[in-house]
Amino acid sequence: MPAGAAVHLAPLPARAQPHASDPLPPQSKPTAASLPQWNALLAGHSRAGRHADALALLPPLLAASEGLAPDRFTLPPVARSCGFLGDGTAAGRQVHALATKLGLAGDDPFVANSLVSMYGRCGRVGDAEKVFDGMPAAARNLVSWNALMAAFSDDPQRGVEVFRNCLVDISRTAEAAPDEATLVTVLPMCAALGWPGTGRAVHGLAVKSGWTATARVSNVLVDMYAKCGELADAERAFPETPSVVSWNVMLGVYAKNGEAGRAFGLLRGMQTDEEHGVPADEITLLSVLPACSGLPELAKLRELHAFTIRRGLDSTGDMVPNALIAAYGRCGRLLHAGRVFAGIRSKSVSSWNALIGAHAQNGEASAAIELFIQMNNNAVGLKPDWFSIGSLLLACGNLKYLLHCKATHGFILRNGLERDSFIRVSLLSAYIQCGQESLARALFDDEVVENDEVSWNTMIAGYSQNGLPGEALQLFREMQSNGRGKGHCSSVVSATSALMACSELSSVRLGKEMHCFALKSDLCEDSFLSSSVIDMYSKCGFVDYARAFFDRLQPKDMVSWTTMITGYAVNDLEKEAVELYDRMRCEGMEPDGFTYLGLLMACSHAGMLEEGLGFFEEMRQCYRMEAKLEHYGCIIGMLSRAGRFDDAVALMEEMPEEPDAKILSSVLSACHIHGKKELGGEVAEKLLELEPNKAEHYVLASNMYAGSGQWDEMRKVRKMLRDAGVAKEPGCSWIDVAGKVYSFVAGENSLPEMDEVRRMWHGLEERIRGIGYVPDTTVVLHELEEEEKVEALRWHSEKQAIAFGLMRTTGTTKVRVFKNIRMCKDCHNAAKLISKVAGREILVRDKKRFHHFKDGICSCGDYW
């Protein structure tokens, strides 16, 4: 190097300082003769992962005189070490500058390739591209392309484009095929993109090039097919002579795809195959344990636990015991998880996290909180991490422990954890689960931390699930306007939550807008979003639109089939629901618990008792599914409505859980219909004890007593309602006419058009009285004169909305009304007769179900 041209590296990063015990250079002063030895030492340190030592050798070389200059063998190992140091970008730039001064940065492919790789590892993709583009075309080789592809590992789509350009380029040279490094770089990109077609093309290229026999390529092929959902292709790619890594990859494939039986079968084959049998290691167990995802796999999990003990793999560290704790937690066996935890000699934060998470996920929130306190107070040298906090907040949210949520929030602030995105989202979820949307929004609006896509999704979903659909849609709009250019303006999760909000509002106009947005954003390929579109149209009463969308879906999965069956159920189209179920079975789809819930709902709405009992037994006997509370609720409701109270009571006693308010209210309603005074009284007492703050229960009990002539009991219930200070939720109905939503509240007349509505209703009432309508004043609970009760009935909200709809629409347009509470018997009778005298179809969706009125008949058959 010429005198005065010495180049000095900036101070090394703190963690790149060499150790005092590191070996000394060959000589205290480098010379031209000793340069190969220095280069060899540099390369040795870099290959051995001693990157700080490699960088420490360069300054003495640069300070030497006697015309000594680093050559093409000196700089590549130094650049490589810069890439492996997380904060090595600054030093890497200086190595680049030195290479440029020496004329090696562009013309020498060995040096240029190392610079491309260094910038890629440092995350400086733009700089890597600049170095690559600065190389003469003749200097580029396959290693250059591989280095650039690796730089795009976080942008797989761009990486695949580089791969295609590489194939075009090397076809013009002697390097007519990619090598092993090319294949193991591009195949994970195909997996990340979910592109099995491109992956198969690369596989074909590997076969032609003869690289499929290598362990690395075959393992990556198996992994790629698995992540693309092509399990059969993954099995075909499994090597004939597998190493332990190959076995572990395939075990992980089965575990991640829920194939527990095949995973355990493969593990047995791994141990017993005389020709290819290899001993299991820790990674083997960590690969197969995720297959133990529930109670059906408990026996397999115990077998695996015993295998672990026999092989001594439970004492090599805490990774396997921690995975066992998590697996027992997923199987609901917290006692077993606790025993594994107790057997860990040196418990880490991960061990505590596994046990805390197991309790939180199984609803044992109090125990999870107690374990967190124990870890924080008693575990010396251990501090809770983001996972600990997340599990604690999950427990607090499940129990709706607002005070604990706030205390945890304080802990987060005191320990400076508020910027962690996972903790922030967990805190948002906990506040939302506690019903504190205002606190969640205050945290969300805090400008100290920028909201990421998950935070937006959590907040929108929280509004939608907590009965605030308007706020959910407003925040979704804000996300679209504020999220441009930030990578979270077209989220499947947020769009699904927005569709749920449209369903809650029963606004098909807004729902269509969301459907269009999903189509434009190319989101309809997602299974859950497409099912949300079906659900939205169904709940807005446009079941034909839902079916048309369903028929266009390819392929149809279990979620979409179930959603369409449930859509028919809520619209009182029980025959169509059963026919669709039969078609689903013919196409080879297996039903799940939600499918049967939709079928039972359809049978319940239609009073199809025998069919419902058949589906219930089929679910339990043929498919060995455990009936949930919702399944029992449908059957008990059907039995009660059919007057089979002994069977209903017997089933309630057989249930693994106590009946909830929904089940009790359905039985009480049936007692009112059939005049079962004694049973009705018992059920009413339990119902009011279970949920004393819901006025609708008092109304139901009062109606039951009044219907059976128990006037004293009726007065007692009404007095209890007054004494409890529980306000009956005011009836509210709304209707969408020409793109504008009009709302009506019982007894109010704030709309300018109310005079017209009154005249319209009086005319309708006069006409339906002529064909038999008599106001049913038993539904009025207030102590009023009979004429006052009749007047109160006239201005129930759904009657106002129906009158308004008939007044503002013409021809055969269906009148669609939506109501926040259950439709009363008087309004139901009136709506039936109005549909006959007006010659119009009327649809009313109340809190329970849809009512389709046509020609004086309701689709519910007066069974609701």
C-alpha cells in the first residue's frame, strides 16, 4: 500500500472485542512474506465463528509498511465476519471502502460476492444490490446470484424474481444449473409465499441437476411441501436414507398438520427400522410434541414422556421438559404438567412460562396469576419476559380481573416493557375482554408507540365482539386512511372483523362495500374471510346472495360449508340446511361440532325433534364428539317445546355442566306454552338467581305466571323487577331504505315522518282487525288500563318500522326490519296478518332468529 494511504477501521463494536486468551498473530509485525499466514488465520477465525478475532487482525495489517497490502484472500473472511455481527454494518462499510481503494470491489468476484453476502446478512439489501449491479457481467458467477438471493430472504417474492434472472444468466455460461446453495435458498422462499407450483418447478430442476440426493436439499423440499399444505408431496420427497435431521423435519411436518397418528407411527419407524434406524435427539421430541394438541392424544403423550425418560432426554436441559409441560397443558392435564415442572432441577423463565401458559389456556386464571407472583417473588435471578406477561394478561382477561390488568399494566410501565408489540397487544386484548374499550382505546391512541397491524386488528375486533359495530367500522376506515404505506392497510383479520360488524348492524349496504373491498384487495381467497362474507349476507337476510357466493368458492373447506348450513338455519330454511349437509357428506367432507350445531339450530327452529335427536346421536356415537353446552341447549329446547319435559329435565341432569341462562329461558318459555306451572316456577327461580340483572328474564317469568293464572306470583315478579332497579331494554328497530337507515324506538316519535307513520299504522290495524287481529295485551307488563295497553302495543318499534317500510317502498320489494330484542307475540301476529292484507313479504330479524312473513304465515311456524 502506498505511503500515506493507510486505511483505519473505526473502533470495533463492543461485542466484537477479542478475548485476552485469543491466539497471537504469526508475527508481531506483518510482512509480505507472512501475508498468507495472516490470511489463513483470518479465514480460520471466521469459519470457526470467532468473528471478533477475525476483525481484530485487520488493523495491524493496515498499519504495516513495506508495501504490504491486503489481497483478494484477506478481505472476504473479514467481510463475512462483519455480516455475522449484528452491529457490524459500519465496519463492513469500511471494508467495502478498502476493497474499492484496492480495486477489488467490482472486478474481483471473490471479494464482491463476500460484500454482497455481508450487506445481505446486515439487512442492507439496497447496498447488496448496488454491489451486485456494480460487478461486470463477466465477473458475476453463481455464487454472486446465491448471495443476492440470500439477501432477499425477508422479501421472498423479490428473491424468487432474482432466482429466475439467475437461471437466465447462467444459461449463457458454463454454469448451466443451480447448485445446492441456490436450491436451499429459493425453496424456503416458495414455502413462505405458499407457492407449491414454483416449488415443484424448482424440485424438477433439482432432480435434473442431481441435487435431490443431498440431505440438505431433500430436507428443504420436505419442509417446503409441508408449509404449502402438500403433505403427499412432502412424503414423496422424504429421502430413502434419512438422517436424524430428515426424520425430525418429517415429524415436524406431521405435527404441524395435526397428523398425530402418523407422527407417532413415523417416530416408531425411526427407532425400529433396522436398516435406517437412528436414535432420537432433543429436536426429535421437540418436533413431535406439538402433535399432542388435545385430550385424544393424552395416551400418546404419556407414551412419549416415558420414551423421553428411558432415553435420558429429560435431563439434558430444560427444552424437552418445557415442551412436555406445554403438551400436558394442551391436553388439559395440569397435574401432570406440574409434576414435570417440579422435576426440573434448574428452572428457567421458559419453564415458568410453560406452566403459567398451561394454566391460563385451561381457564385456571387464578392459578396462573399465583404462579406469576411466585416466579416474580421467589425465583432468584429470574425476571418475567414478554411471554410471562402475555400469559398473565390472558389469565386476567379470561377472569375479567380489571384490577389485576391495571396492576400488570403498572408493572409493564415500571419495567419499560410498554414498547414491546406482543405485550402491547396482550394488554389491549385484556382490557377489551374486561369490557373496558375506553381504556383499550386510550392505550391504542398513545402516540409514544406506533400501532402495528396486530394492534389495529385487535382494537377493531374488540369493538366488533363487544357490541360496538359502528366504532369497529369507523376504526377500520381510519386504518385504511392512516395505514397507507405502512404495510397494514389490507388486513384479512381487520376485514373479517369489519364484516362481523356489518352483520351486527344488519346493514347489507355496508356489507356489500366490505365485500367489494375484499375483492379489490384480493382477500376473498382466505377461508375465514370468505366464510365471514357468507355469514354477513345470511345475517342480513340475503341468504340467496350467501349461497351464490358459496357456490363460487373453490375449494370449499369445512368452515365455509358449516357457515352456509348455519346461514340456512338462522333463516328458517331447515330443509335446505339438511340438504346441504347431505351434499357435504357426499363430497367427502367430515362434519365437526360447529356443523352439528348449525344442524341442531335448524331442527330447533323448525321443531324437527326426531331429526334433531338423530343428528345429536350421530355426533356422539358415530363421530365420538363431545357435546358442548350449545348442543345440549338446542336439544333441550326442542324437547321442551314438544312437551317432553321429563326427557328435557333428564338431559339437563346428564349434562357435564350446569344449564346456562339460554337453556333455562327456553325451558321457561316452553312451560309458558304448555302451562307447566310447577316446573316453570322452579326454572324461573333458578333463572332469576343466575342472571338477576336481565329484565327479559323477569318478563318471561311474568308472562308464564300470567298465562297460567298465577296472578300473585306474577305481581311478585313485577315487584322484584322494580325493586332490583333493572331497566327493561327499550325495543329498537331499524330499516334501511334507499341507502339510509331509519331507527324507531318503542313509544317515541322523533322522526319528522311520524305523523305519516301513525296514519299508515292506523290504516293497517283497521284492515287486519277485519281478518281477525285482536291486540294481545298480556305482553304489556305495566299496570295500565286495557285501552292504555292497546295504545302502548300500537307503537312497538317493529310496527313503526314495518309501517314506514310499506310507506316508502313499492311493488314487490321485501320489507326488511331488524330488532334488538325478541319480537313479542302481539307484533308477530300483527306482522303475519299485515303480510296478507298488504300482499308483501316482510322479514324481521330479532335477537333470536329471522321471521319471514308471507301470505299470513311465518317461516317459524309460530315456533319461536
